[in-house]
Amino acid sequence: MVTGAAGGIGRAVSRALVTRGITVVGLDKSDEIEELEKEMAGQKGKFYGIKTDLTIEEEILSAFRWTEQHVGGIDILVNNAGVSTRTRVLDGEINIWRNMFEVNVYAVGICTREAVKSMRARGVKDGHIVNINSVTGHIVSTLLSQSVYSATKHALSLLTEAMRKELVESNSTIRVSSVSPGRVMTEMIAPKGVIRAKDRGPVLDCPSVADAVIYVLSTPPNVQISEVIVRPVGDLTHRFPKQI
């Protein structure tokens, strides 16, 4: 299952999985999700698109029920869906905050809970959860308008490690990984395919992020890649502590 499958990274991840023979159930609130089935027809794997609003728990649960009934359950979950709306802390609108936390944090929790439940019920030993994070989930962004978005990604960083520890505690071999891209050519920085002047600089393309996901999934069962940070060459936008 891939959430946010109609968007740039989600679409690239879904395509990378399907071309490798994997059955993918893609969730997205956009009408485009229903067109992806046609786009990916004839590939080695199969793609099913389910229109789902990830801010509504019952719609998520319905998508999981459909998946259990029609494809037998989930072995891989890619929590990709994300919302980034520019807002500040002192004068921001709480509805904007709420929407980002509902998609970037709460939906991840719901989807992960249901996916692990599905894996455990079927005795899946090599299940994998991949959270599409962000470099802003590891640093304090210098862009004040991204502070709340960054806060949601910091929450995701902590939750990813908590997921891993809880699975280890229960003697589960289900793996959890975080993939944290830098600036990617998506609607977040390039509405209608045009990068805003303030966002110009090196950027990744979506297939490159998908490649990182495939790498994480392709490691042997005894190897867990906890974190992958992927940035475009020449990026000076995101500097980590003590970085020269």
C-alpha cells in the first residue's frame, strides 16, 4: 500500500513497485488515483487505486478492508502522503496546522497500526513499513513559514523509531525505515511544474526518491535501514548541526 499515490513521489514509488511485479494499492483523495490503474496496466505487477481522504479514519479503515478482501492483505506499507502549507507559529491558522498533522502524523499512525495488524494476522515475517520523511524532520528549518511542517516531520522521525522499538519489543521481524528527501520537484515547491523564485536551487526528481525506497526494501531480511537522507548534489538549503 502506498499513500498519496497520485502525487509525485507516491506515483514514482507506485510505478517502481509495479514494474517489479508487486501488487500495489494506492490511496489518494485526488480523482487522479482512479486514472493510475489505466496508466499502469500491462506492467509486471498490478495497481489498484482507491480514492481515500486520509484525514477521515473511517475512509482509511474502509481502504484496508477492501485490501484484505481483494488482494489478501499488506506486506509493505509506504506512508508517503504529506501536506506542506506555509504558515507561521505566532499568527498561523490552526486549521492549517490541524490538516498537516492529520495527514503527516495521524494518518501515518492509523495506516501503520492497520498494516501491522494485517501482517501479524497472516504471520508475515518480512513485512516492511517505509515512512517518507524529510530532511526538515532532522533539523530546524531556516524558513519560518515551514516551522509547523517541520514539526510534523520531527514527530514522524520520533514515531518511526518508536515503531521500530515496539516491534522489536514484541519479537517481530517487521522492519521500519525512514526515507528523508531534501528538495524534490513536486507540487510543494513547484506548483504547476514551475519552481517558485524563493525555492530555486538543486532539486531531486521523484524517481530518485523512489530508487531510495526500492533500495531500502531490497536489503536482506536481517538488515534494517533505519534512515536514508537523500539530497540533490550542491544543496546548501538544509544544513545539519556541525556540518561544514
